[in-house]
Amino acid sequence: MSDKYYYRYATKDDVDLIYNWANEKEVRANSFNSNEIKYEDHVRWFDRILSDKEHNVQLILMCDDTPVGQCRLSIDNRQATIGLSVDKNYRGTGVGNALISNICEWVRENRPDIKTLIGQIKPENEASAKAVINSGFVETYRNYELKL
Ligand SMILES: CC(C)(COP(=O)(O)OP(=O)(O)OC[C@H]1O[C@@H](n2cnc3c(N)ncnc32)[C@H](O)[C@@H]1OP(=O)(O)O)[C@@H](O)C(=O)NCCC(=O)NCCS
């Protein structure tokens, strides 16, 4: 882990933080379902994500004491699809690269049962594609994969 960035587990107190990040314009545009998210739906969804620990890990990327982004693992057997975003005020400064490299390290250390990470990225989302490639992901028919 870098000295500056680290992951912590999200808690129920992060419900609004994650909501505001998820509903931000660019995040919606780069998601496969681009519809605006209703707050009540988000609260229900977030509660499910935090409860279903077998299939979900929601992490917040901290830079010193500031939350700067999030990464969620959707786990299916020995593979996990990653969902990620960086707070819009911190984009374009290397946080995305840090977010991906740190999640690879986090999974190796904390979830060695997960053997493949998958990033599903829209073709126009160059920043995401570059960030995963910089951490060793390889483009496949299923988008981008990293064997751990
Ligand atoms: C995608 C995202 C996570 C990247 O985070 P970021 O902090 O902006 O990325 P970084 O500054 O670390 O840059 C990562 C790489 O993309 C490049 N990059 C950054 N912004 C870019 C842009 N607008 N267009 C093209 N490349 C870009 C950087 O140069 C860097 O590549 P390099 O290190 O090889 O030079 C962030 O922009 C984001 O949250 N976007 C909205 C949500 C989203 O798209 N989520 C991912 C869905 S799959």
C-alpha cells in the first residue's frame, strides 16, 4: 500500500457519500445503467450491499483523512467485478491509478480466494481503461481482466 492512500470498509454512515458519488453526472454517464438513482432505491440497495458480505465488498479509498473514491467488489465464486469512481474534485491527478493499484493489492492481501478481477468499461471511458491497464489488466472479450 502507498503511505498516502488506503482502503477502509464502508459503513452505513457512508450512505450519503456513496449516493452523491453514484449520482454524479460523469459516473452515471459511464455506468451501463445511466438512469438517475432515486435516494430511497439507493438506501435499500446500499443496505443490501453492506449485508450481503458473501457477494459484496464496498470500500472507500482514503487519502490521509479524506475520502477520495470508492471501489466495490461484486464477488461471484473466485472472481470479482470491480465498480469504481473517484470524487470529481480529485480526478485527473493520479487517484484513479492509485485506486486500481491499491485494490489489486487489497484483494491479494485480504481476499486471496479471489483469483480474477474484472473491469467492465465502456469503450469511450479512456481514463478507466488506462488506469486498469497500468495495473496489469489485459483486455479480453469480457472487457479487462487481471489474474491474481
Ligand atoms: C475513471 C476514473 C476512476 C479515473 O480516475 P482519475 O483519478 O480521473 O484517473 P487518473 O488521474 O489516475 O488517470 C488514470 C489514467 O487515465 C488518464 N486520463 C485521466 N483522465 C483522462 C481523460 N479525461 N481522458 C483520457 N485519459 C485520461 C491519465 O493520464 C492516466 O493515464 P496514465 O497514468 O497512463 O497517464 C474517474 O475519472 C471517474 O471516477 N470517472 C467517473 C466514473 C467512472 O468512469 N467510473 C468507472 C466506470 S468503469
